[in-house]
Amino acid sequence: QVQLLESGGGLVQAGGSLRLSCAASGRTISRYTMGWFRQASGKEREFVAAFTKNTNTYYADSVKGRFTISRDNNKSTVYLQMNRLKPEDTAVYYCAAAEYDWGGSYYTQNSRYDYWGQGTQVTVSS
């Protein structure tokens, strides 16, 4: 089992940057696919980015070119660097870990993740 703790959220103006961190404890994160999801008020949770066990990275179209996911196995931490933020990026951001490779684009699906953090709020003002 792995425990996840996000940090780094906050209030930023449009065009600014934030870096989210997800610290994992319990097991090495290299055995998991690590994902970032977000949930805006009144909306469903949506996929943002993933760093798979075989070190591939994937992004939602809405953040491609602006966000970067990375992983430091020694620190058991996953990062989400968010640049050129927009008001529509405002949401609670969640880190998640998936033990299995289900094939296809499983990393975009909430249900394929086994462990979740508590979330960190990101607010982008216009």
C-alpha cells in the first residue's frame, strides 16, 4: 500500500506558474503508474497527466505544452509543473497511483487507480 500527499497548490494569476508535489510513502513509486487528476467545482474529476511505470508520459489535450509531469524515484515524489496557467485550470488537483497496466489508455481512467491523495487546491485568477 502507498500513501500519497499533495502540496504546492495556491492562488496564482493567469499566466503564472505553480509546481505541485506528490510525496509517496510506503512503497517505491517506480512500481506504479502515477497520475494527476483535477476536479473543478460542479464538474467530474478529469485526467491531467500520467507518468507510467515504463516511463512514458501522457497529457490531457487541455494542458499539453503547458504542464509537465516528472518523477523522482529517490525522493518518492511526483511533480506537476504548471506553466501559463489559465482560470479554467482552477480545480482541486489529486495525485493517484495505479499498480497495474490495464492496457490502452487506462492511465486516463479514475477507476484504474488504486490510491489517491487528499488533493490540493489550485486557483487561477483572471
